[in-house]
Amino acid sequence: MKFSVELSTQEETESFAASIAAVCSSLDSRLAIHLIGDLGAGKTTFSRGFIQALGYSGRVKSPTYTLVEPYDINGRAIFHFDLYRLADPEELEFVGIRDYGEGNSISLIEWPSKGEGFLPNPNICINIAFTDSGRLITIEGLDPVGEKVVQQLEEK
């Protein structure tokens, strides 16, 4: 199940991410969200809007050099991964990838192809592509939990 929307501005991207965060926050399960797109497409902008919509008021930065930035928001663990600089997927073992994403956590994973074979299977895949007027964001539910998120977005 897929849902697409075309957005023109950074603010629209953050607002759309907030609408997805609202749906995801109501789910009582682990979520892995893969963010796919070219460099500069808006993956970190999306992540910032998502994390702030959950209630985080601090600065949301890209974890390009640290690989992961953890957040505890209202008792729920949120992990923002940026795997752009990952040289080998096996490096994820050294950062303890198996310790992330348990319980009722949400993982936002930029550049998931760089961690292939070591990441949890995604519930949701979000593709952000450049268009002439901005960005085209396509969200795809890849399992029953992800499909529930997409269905609720379509109903809004």
C-alpha cells in the first residue's frame, strides 16, 4: 500500500512528517522507518519534523558522524540513524545495532541501503525525490503495521 504527496517547501515536509508522527505515536509497537532519497532530498528535514512533532523541543541534528542520535520522548525511545558515512554494514555491530529498536521504539533510518543485512526489516519505507516544484514523498507500508499507517494517512 502506497501514498504519495508533492510538497514545495521545507515547512510542508516537516508538516507532513508531523502527520505521520501523529499516526505512528498512536501505535503500540516497534517501528522501523527507512528514509530513501538523494543527498539533500530532505531526509533530515523529514526526521526533524517527525521528532519535533512527537514532543522534542531541542535541536534535531543529522547524526552523520555519530551514526545514531537517541531521543527519549514521553518515555518512548526514538532513534535517528544516518548511515551515509558507513563504510561497511558490519560496523553496525560495533555500535550495538541489536540493542536499538526493541520494545515500543521508533527508528528513523537514513541511507538504509548502507546497512543492508544488519538493520531491522522496515515497517515503512519513505522515498523522497526531487521534482521541478519541490519534492515528491511516497510512503509505503511494508507489513500490517506500516499499511495501517498509510491507510490512516489516506483517510486524512
